Amino acid sequence: MNETGMPMTGKRTKDQAAAENPKSDPTDESNRIKDPDEWTTGSEPMTGAQASYLKTLSEQAKAPDAYEADLDKAEASKRIDALRKETGKD
């Protein structure tokens, strides 16, 4: 083994890989679901996928005013969440 504890073959054991994986720590909240207002990219224009899904949901909910082409990612996400609840998809 070398100074990092890795076998000389250069391959990590499953235990070493798990220990280095931040997702294996159940107390790590870095990957938790964040409020859209806390997103660092929330002020960027909504994605094409968001626009398409929001348009579909607004039509299904018979709420055409819920869709606006110039929304940012955070607002689109909030509206999608609200429409999912309204249409029973949540």
C-alpha cells in the first residue's frame, strides 16, 4: 500500500470508495432538496424542459396564465410544483 492507503495496484477497494463518497454520509445535507429561492442558478432563464412541462401542466390545469415564456428557473419550478399539486400529480 502507498501513503494514501491505496493498494499498489492503483485500484481502490469498495470500502475506500464508500469512505470517499460524500453521498455515503447520511448526515451530509449538501445534496438536500433546496428551496428554489436558494438556488445559485435560480435567476437564469428556465430550461427548455421546464418550459415544456410548465406549458403542459398549465394546459392540463386549465390555467394558461401559469405559463409565461420569460420565467426564471426558480419561478418556473415553483409554478410546476403548484400545478403538479393542483392536477394531482404530486
